[in-house]
Amino acid sequence: MAIARHEQGTRADLAALASQVHPVFMLPPLAASWFGAALAPSISPVASIVHMTAMFCAVYTAHVKDGYVDFHVRGEDDDHPLTVGGCRLGLALATGGFAACLGWLWIVIGPGAALVTLPAWFVGYLHAPQLDMHPVGATAGYPVGIALSILGGYYVQAGAFSTTALAFAAVFLVLLSGIKVIDDAKDRSYDRSIDKRTVAVVLGRERARRVAYGLVALALVGVLVGAITGVFPPSTGLAVVAFAVVAATTRRLEPRRATEVLMRGSYVFLGLLFFAVWFQPLV
């Protein structure tokens, strides 16, 4: 079975499979898993690694399926490194890896740890072409994956949920949904031509942009409220200030550039929240 479309051989096949690891979108779910673990009273490194690996497999599934649909089904992309068989192999490997992690979590941690992890695979697999054709699915798919990664990372450590973990998951769900609305605006014309109903297609570019920044503002206000009420450590307010500055600089940027800046800003935001949770400098 041919795996790589352009070259032959083991090295070419491995390179084609590795090409579906997109660091910009892969790193946040993995970091979110560790962030969730950091919220727990104690950390088992092995459990964290297994859960993080499960998240990697779920996101890899999403990348391979998305590439398969966009190139081999929709003809949307100009090129793709994997053949149809290569895409199926990538999906099989990722699904097998996810199932192995799920089995370990079930046996070692408990059924709850496996059940809270399982939805991440469905979000990844169903992203294209099912979820990404509708405003809610197209916008919230990736943010839901991040939220699930935070909750799963916490649960595999603590064996339960907490108000803090649920609140942080909600913050990232709202914040990243805002960024995704901006990201989808860059493809508005094409999406409309294939009846892909993103928020930008439904509302128009300007109204979608207002909605996007409204969601970002709501998420930041949520962190401030959490810091004031004691749900979050007080120093999380520093992360709000940092991201607010980043968001302000993107208001006049075109969608592609704004998305790049906001995604990188979200890494800083997550890093500052991790610092605030782990070290609690103002407590």
C-alpha cells in the first residue's frame, strides 16, 4: 500500500505521516493536559504522560481526517502528502494509540478517567466533514478539545472535577472560540461557496469580528471575576492584562495575521496562568 503521494520508501512514508503533526495546533492541547494536572492537589507523572499521549492521538486524528477531507474529498487543498491509504493508516495508528491510552486509564485510574478522555477522539474524528459545516461546530470544535484536555488532565490526577478546573475549561472554551471566529473569517468567500456556514459566513465579516472580540473579552472578564472571588489565584489577573494587550494590537490586522498573533498570545496566556496556579506568587 502506498502511503506517501510524492515519494516511495520508508523514510518518505514516515515523513508523510509526520507531516500531519502541526505544532501550532498540536501544542496547546498537550499543554492544556498538563495545565489541568497542575490544578490537582498532587501529580502522577505517568498518568499525565498517558493522558497527554491520548490528547496527541486525538489531535493527530483530527489533522489526518481534516487533510483527507479537504484534499481527497472536497478538493479544497492544492496538495496533500498522504494517499487515501496513507490517511487511513494514520487514522488507524492514532486511533489504536488512543485506545491503548484509554485502556490504561480505565484499568489504572478508573472508568471515569477513560470516559472523560474519550470525547476528545470523537471531537477530532468528526471535525471534518460533520462539525465544521455549521457555525457552532466549526467554531467550537477545537476549543471544546482544549477544554476537554484541561478537564481530563485534572480528572486523571484527582479522580473528580473541581470548580477551578471547570472554570478554567470554560474560560479557554470561550477565549479560543473567539479566536476561531477570526480565523474562519479569512476563508469566508470559499466557505460560502461550499455551503460551509461559519460564523463569518452567517453574520458577515464585521459582525463576526465584533462577536469574536466580545468572546475574548468575556473570557478575560471571567478570569478577573474568578481571581476576585477566589476561584482562581489572584495572580491570574496578570495573564488577563498580558492577553488584553495582545488582543488590542490585533484589532486592525487582517484575519490571518490576527489569528497568528492571538494564537501565540494564547500560549503566553496559558503560560502565565500555569505560573499563577503553580507558584501562586500573590498568595
